[in-house]
Amino acid sequence: MVSDSEIELSDRAREKSVLVLMGRPVIDVTCSVEEIPGPGQKILARAVSTCAGGVDGNYAESMARLGLSVTAVGSAGSGPLGHIDRDSLANAGVELCLDEKYCGPETTCFVLVNPAGERSIIIGYPDDPERIALSLGESLRGLSNRSWDLGYLGVLREVHDQLLDLMRPRVRMLAATLEASDWQGDWFARQAGRFDVIFCADETYEAHSETLDAWQREHGWCLVVTEGARGSWMIDAQGELWREPAAKLSLAVVDTTGAGDAFASAFCAGHLLGRRGAPLLKLANWYAGQKVLRAGPRSYPPQAEFLAKAYEVQKFEENGCADA
């Protein structure tokens, strides 16, 4: 039975608006393998599937399925498989505002997943940042009369430098992800003060901990670090440290692809619904845990379960209980 508090959360979610910068469509070609191959090793895939993927699209679709009003801007994509991503987002209720004037090829990711849910990824990323900047700029200017509660840039790249002046005045909160594999430290050092929330995985934090800590102290944004099976932690805008273990899983891990994107979307959705501190991390950890029990990067628990968990973790915290 749905409680009045959960109905209230659902109504509040519908009132929250989110802008996601997608860049281009992303396609995941996932191969189920017995083991991740080493150099020169040939293996057979037990199954091969093709679906929509990518940090930006995963986040946008998750936020829409959680009941928020989501707009995605970027390039329409000119490749033969770009429609897979667009169709997936549209079916989830995402409003698509994609530029066709400067469209180009989609990104293709080849994902190898073993029976333990561990993965290895090869990303076919077209090297055309100027085109993407033009597409994003066209899309944003086409929405010049709009504003949003939250803006998400996905994985930060220097291409975003040309868009922050268009985006920042129109969003109340700005979030993004930093990755060690595509570190943008020199550029981000000049732009760090514009952000409110920065996500990164533990390997990124370990590689750049001194820099990230210094930026967090200087700019006062919320730094959120995911540690996989160990859980997550954050330093909030007030400088307080919060740490939460991973959610307990009742079933075996199936696929970790998209778990970080699921975490970030649940964190932002929970924040917009008023969750802070331990309840916010508990909620995001739980949602990421539910994602890894499902195959595919965009397999999420239903909105009703998320809202019930959002209500539960808050009540546990208010009643002084550690486990939720």
C-alpha cells in the first residue's frame, strides 16, 4: 500500500525539472563471456545484445523513470544505430531537444561482462568536440526561455567550456562527473567554482585526491565518491564527511554496467526531494545495488520502490536507526 508520504514524494518529483547535456547518442554492444580476455586471447561470447548506453543517457533515462521532468539536449546523431538511444529515452518520457544541423556519428561501446558481473569496456568515441559543442549550443539556444532545478553535464570535458555561460544561469544546481581516464584538470581548475556537485569513482579520487580536496575546500561544492562494493562517501557543502556502506544484496550481481550512473541519478533525485547526509547516500547506494542485480545499463527498480526507500531511509535516520 502506498503511503501518503510516498504520494507526496511522487508529486514533488514531477515538479522537479532536470536538464541533461547528452552530446551524442551512445550504443552499448554487450558480450556475455566466461572471462575477460587478456592480450591475444580469443574467447566466445555466450550472448550478444545491443542497447542504449552512455553516462548522459543512462542518467537522463533513470531520472525520467524516477518521475522527474527531464530534458536532454545534444546531437541527434547521423549513424545507423543512433535511433536506439533516442527511442529508449523517448519511451522513458525524456523530452528530446536534439540538434540535426551539426549531427554526426554515435559513440559505440563494446562491453564484456563475465558471470560475476565484472566488465571491461572499449569506447569508440569520435574525436569531434567542436561539432558536439555546436550541437549542444544550438540545442540550448533553442530553449532560451527555459530554466531547470538541476543541470547535469555527464563526464566533464573541455567541450563544456563553451556551454557553461549558456547553462549556468538557467539551472539552480549544476552537477557533473570527473573520470581519471579523461581527466580535465587544467580546464576544470578554471571552472570548478560554477559547480554544486561533483561525482567521481574511487580510482579517480585516489589519482587526484589532493587536487579534488583542495577544490572542494575552495569552492564548497559537494564531492561524492563511489567505491563499488564498499559503498560511497561525500564531503558536503558545509565540509561535513558522510560515509555509508554498500547496500546488502539478496541476489548475485548480474551486471555492474551503469551502476555509477544509477547512483548519481538517485543521489540527485534524492537531493531534489530533500534528502541530505546519510539518508541521501543510503538511498543512492540502494538504487545502485538494485541496478547491478539487473542486466543492461538502464535496468532500474520501479519508481514506487525508489520512493518507498526514500521515505524509509529518512524515517530510519529520524528515529536514530543505523540500518535501513
